[in-house]
Amino acid sequence: MKHHHQTHNLFLLFIHLILLVGFGTSCSVLDELQVTSTPVLLTETPQPTPTIVWFPASATPTLGVLATQKPPTPEMRPGIGSTTLTDDFSRKSLWDTATADQASADINSNRLILSVQSKVYIISLRHDLAVDDYYAEITARPDLCRGDDSYGLLIRANAVAYYRFSLTCSGNVFAERISVGTRELLQEPLPSGDVPRGAPGEVRIGVWAVGSELRLFLNGRYQFGISNTNYPNGTIGVFVNSAGETPAIVSFSRLTLQKVDYALPTMTPKP
């Protein structure tokens, strides 16, 4: 039974990774990325036995002003109530876990550890969870991370579509909408003083999600907000992407979801 369970988890993770192919042609800050084929990795034309989605490094974008704000006023995260979910990462069955030559996702010592080789991208989704309005927080700890390597939180996710809030190891934050073969940039990269510069480091990532509004917080401080109506609900996930010539390792722990009782203001129709 244990062998069957491990095989099932490995199959689920590879299905998630296989469906992510096609990101090489999209609207994000990584638009210029192209996929290089190898016998075991997914390319723009999938091989018979694909495993991991991976991306060559991209040019460093022009950065804007610092995103770190003063401690948020209550209005930035209104309506937060009781805790509805706490995950201490003690059960492997709740997350996609598997090991391959180019990447791995494993739970050990109450941490979900994502490891990738050079220019490899991997995600892990939580099972049996479909939520819409909430405030989610998770702790990320980059253990091996440099330059434009990135990691972060997936919101309202399924295997092929989600919102992605990214932190880079050079200290930037940005957000995208991912869907099968496309990537839409919703917030351009902004430097933040709350992002660890490389490894080791630790940051508490939070997302306030209500209706079409999604707001990013790091260590309790507001970073930016986006508005998009494409995905009303889904699960929670995490990811790691190595953008350069070196591996990347990031661990995640202490996931909490809190109820949000708040209605977005209705726009007054123009005459």
C-alpha cells in the first residue's frame, strides 16, 4: 500500500508539471524565456515521457519604487476572522510530493521542501481544498537561492491555472495569472525590503483574497494589490523556480487560513 501511495503522489505531481508546459509564450516579465529540450524534460513539444517544466534565465527587468509600506492599517485586511485551517506539514498525503532527477517535493520535519536543478520550475498543491475568500499565510525559508531565482504562493489554484505571487532572491515581488499556455503579468516587479536577499532567510507570505481583489503582505506589511475576476476559487500551492545556472531550495511551513467576512464596495454606475 505504501508503494502504491507513493506512486499515486508521483503521478499527480507529474500531471501538474506536465500541464504547465507552454509558459514560454506569455505576457509576463519572463516572456522572453524559451524552452530547451532534453530527453527527460518538458519542452514546447512534449516528449513521450516528460517530467519537469523548466525555464532558461531571463533578463533582469527595470525596477520601480520600493514596495514596502508602513505597517498596514486595518482597512488593508478588513474582515479577518477565525482560523479555518492550520497545516503543520506533518501529513505527506495532503500535498503533491515526489522525487525526480531534476526536482523534488518532500515533507520532512514539518516542512514542505522544494528542490530544483538549474532552470527548473516545480509546484506543489494542497489536496482536498477549494476556497474563495480568505486570508492565507505561509512561512517561506530560502535555503539555496540567488539572483532571479523565485518562489512563492499560488492562490485559487488548480493543476493548470492559478494566481502566482512571486518573491525573487534579488529582493523583488510581482504577481501573475497563469493559465495552461499563457502568463499574464498583473503586477510588475517591485523591490521590497521584506524579501530575503538570497539564503538563508525567512519571510511570512500573506495573501488577502476577497472576490476580485488580491493583496500581498510580507511579514504583515502590505506590498501591493491586484484585481482580476478570472479565478473565483481553488486550492493553495507553492512553487520554486531556478532562473540561472545553479539549483534552488526553498522550504515552506506553518500554513494558516482565516475567514474573511467582507463585501467589496459596489461601483456606482455612471449616468
